[in-house]
Amino acid sequence: MANKNKLIIITAPSGAGKSSITKYLIEQFPQLTFSVSAATRSPRNYEQHGMHYYFISVEEFQQKIKDDAFIEWEMVYEGRYYGTLKSEIFRIWDEQKVPVLDIDVQGAIHVQQQFKENALSIFIEPPSIEELERRLHTRATETPETIATRLGKANYEISFRHQFNKIVVNDVLDKACAETAHIIREFLAS
């Protein structure tokens, strides 16, 4: 099977559109499956355990770190851990599917280093920091302080964009989705 042990990494600063693009890709490609990350934050209103994230306690997350249960993990913000469980990737491969990881930039770099040519990494870039700020305000899920933190982090994360296989600027969502789908179609065919 051509797609055996391949994986796709979608990464971006918070608010750049990676979740929207990931959702589109999962709908377009039946061989792709969303890799559910583990997180120590509380679920947002619409989020379900096991579907959007595996919501676990900080203590449980730290134990999984000790048990080497992650292919990558990060403390993204103080006291907030996110990570990709090895068991999740193997579960998807066992189903003969290709996992799609929607993860932060540092985690994406770690995964890319581990899986090399079996991984396709795509960096979703916002058209500008000003547009990113507008999108974060539109979400209405952030405080002014968390928006400021996310924007500072975004500037830092954008500096790593050239470490990824492909860069897609998300100026117009439909266009960014189509461009990303084209990149993935080529990767899956290789």
C-alpha cells in the first residue's frame, strides 16, 4: 500500500485557519483520518472528548510523558500541554488510513524530524499579523491578554515557516483549501 505509515502535518499560528483546512481535507480524502491530540485544557462548548481532543489532567499527561507515550508534546502555554499519542497514530495506521495531525509549530518540527520522507508538513501562514489579530477577535473565545500572547507567539512561529515542506498562505479560505488539497493529492500518489 502506497500510503503505509505516511502522515500529514498541518501547522500554523493560532487563528491562521489550520483547523478549517484540516476539516476540509478530511472531507475530501476518504483515506485521511484526523489524529486526535491530547490536551490538558478544558473543552470549549462544542468540543467532545475523543473527537476534538483527548482531554486529560496535567498529572495524567505528565505520566504519559514519563511512559514515552507521545510522538510529540509541548507545553504550548504555561500549564497547558498538548501532544500526539503514539497509540493514536498506530490506531489510524492499523485502519489502513493516513493520520492528519493538526498541531502547533514546535510539535510539527519534532514529528517531521522523526518521520522524514514519510511525513508531509504544511505550514498555513496568515496573510498578515493584523489579519490574524482580526480573526482572533472574531472568534470571541479569547481575552485581550490571550490574544496578545497568541500574536506574540505567532510572530515567533512564522519565523519557522521555511522548515516545512510546503507553505500555504490562507488569504482566502477556499483557495487555501484547494492549494492544500493539491499538495496532499501529490503526496498520497508518491
